[in-house]
Amino acid sequence: MITFQAGSKLDVHEHTPLKPHTTFKIGGPARFFVEAADARQAREAIAFARRKSAAVFILGGGSNILVSDRGFDGLVLHPTRRGVAKTAEDGASVTLRIDSGEPWDDAVAETVERGWWGVENLSHIPGQSGAALVQNIGAYGQQLSDVLQSADVLELSSGELRSLDAAACGLEYRKTIFNSIRKGEFLILAINLKLSKRPQPNLGYRDVQAYFEERATREPCQADIRQAVIAIRDRKFPYPREERGGNAGSFFKNPTLNSYEFEALELRVAARFGAAALARLAAVRERMRGTGAIKLPAALLIDLCQLKGLTMGGAQVNPTQPLVILNLGGATSDDVLSLAGQLRRTVHRETGVSLSLEPELVGFTAEEKSRYLALE
């Protein structure tokens, strides 16, 4: 790996392997790689990329991406500034500024330690805090959008520092402006969250309820809730660690159906899978009664199609939580996308529902994406 100076104190590395920087542990090299500790270094990196006519990809904790085996033929910008600071407080709430390079779960752990409520159900999600906003992460009854006040960002085209309030961030299910209409236009420097100083336990999610019922815990404290979420996630979503291989978390989004689409699904499920499978669908509809659109667990569809444990090369559908695709060791991006494509085609053929990918695909051509993920 070659290192050279570009500008005042900016180190630009050439041909840097991206595999170690992702939780999937998959991916080829970046043409250029820069770690930026502040807005000044980020501006210098963008200026360098322009001089080289290089595309820019912003890499957080690498937890929600799949990098091509060829790598990324451009500049990868990795923010490194860490920290959690209290910026406002009153009798009921506290506002925190969390730097984008702060590991998300470390930030959650600090809020629990201090008794600030609002993100404890988002425990044990890998990645950096800036990336948490990009995806509007959500789990077990909470979403980042529930507590987000604003984001401090650097506009890449102008180099200006801006503050975007929650409305300007366009927060929807697994969607924000940062991964949709304004993708690639901003570097998130920090997120600002407003948390409650008063207990607000969110125990409505079925798995969380079951955890405390099994232990006869009637009034769990915040630390209890965090521990419950960690235990549940470890059972269902293998946390990316060296000894376990890698993964990118949920590989598919939960599809949202209207009532007519759901009725069509019920007919197909009854015909193909029988009464027991239909009863599982009915339970989903009952939980969503009165909400209009019905958010359907993608894991249920994958399970109905008996795809748990399906393996291609070094990639496998997680046998316990089929939303997750595992790198068993030595998996390639081709293994993963071939497997994902097989899941999409099978689920669509059997149920009529099209599953959308959650991780961002980095370094792939449009033709490759179309070929891997085609439904026919």
C-alpha cells in the first residue's frame, strides 16, 4: 500500500483493501482511501478526488454495504471523529451531539448508563452513528427518527457546513435523503438527538415481551431492556465478529402491502403452503389492524419458501434469522449476490412479493445489479 501526502496533513492511501473495513469482510480495494477527522480534511479529500476525476464514496462502519470483489474505482472517505456531548438539557430531556465516527452501540451504551431514554431498543446495531442516520435505523419498536432533532453536514459540492432539521432529512422506513434523492451530496459530521430523562420503556415488540415474560420481569429498567435487545439480536442476528465470519445485518427490507396486495398474497399462500402458513399471515394482519398499509416480515416469506440455510459458495442464508446472509468464511460478493438473487426469485415466484435489498451495493455496475437480482 502506497501512502503519500495530498495537501497539508491529509494522508491518501492507494489500493487499500476494503474487506477489513466492512462487517461483511468482503470486497476489493479502493483506488484511494482517506480518513478524515474533521470538515477541513474532508474538504481536502473532496478537492483531491476532483483533481483525479474520482467518484467519492463515504464509508462509515461498513455495516450496511456489500463491496464488489473488484473494489471501488474512486476515493473512499472514512470519517473518524468520535464523541458524545450534551448540548442542551431541561427537567424532562437532554439533547446530545454524537459525532458521525462514534460507534453507534457505544453511544447507546452511554445513554443507558446516564438514564437517557429513547434509543435503548436500538442497542447492538453495528456501524457508526452517521450511518445510523443514513438508514434511519429501527428495531424493536424504535427508530432513529423518533429522537432525531437535526444533522450537522458538509455539502460536498460547495464545501459549506449546514444543519438539516429532521424534516429536511426526509425520514421514512429505512430511507432518508442521504440514501435516496440526495445520495452522495453530504458528509454527515454529527447527529443531534433529543432523549427523555423520564422512563419511557418501549416493550410492545413481541420478542421483547416474551423475553421479560420468560423471566417474570414486570418492570424492567433501561439496562434490562438493553440487555434483552442484545440477547435477542445475538440469537437472531449474528453480531459481526472475526470469529463468526461477517454479515451486513438485514439483507432485505420488510415489504409494505396494501389490503388488496395482502389478500392476493393470502390466496397464493393458502394454495401453495396450506392452512398453517395462512394462519401466520393472519397473525401479521391482526398486529397491523387499523394501520392501513401492512408491513410484512420478509423473514416470514423466506421461511415459508424453506430457504433458511440455503448456501452458495461461502455465503449462507442464516438458519435462525433468514433476513441475514452470512459470510461463512471466504465468501465473495458473487456468492452473496447470487444467493440474494435466488432468494428474490424464489420468494417472488411462490408469493408474488418482490423483496428489496437493504445494504448498499458498492462498486457494482448497473448491468451487474440487474443480472444478479433479476426476478426471471
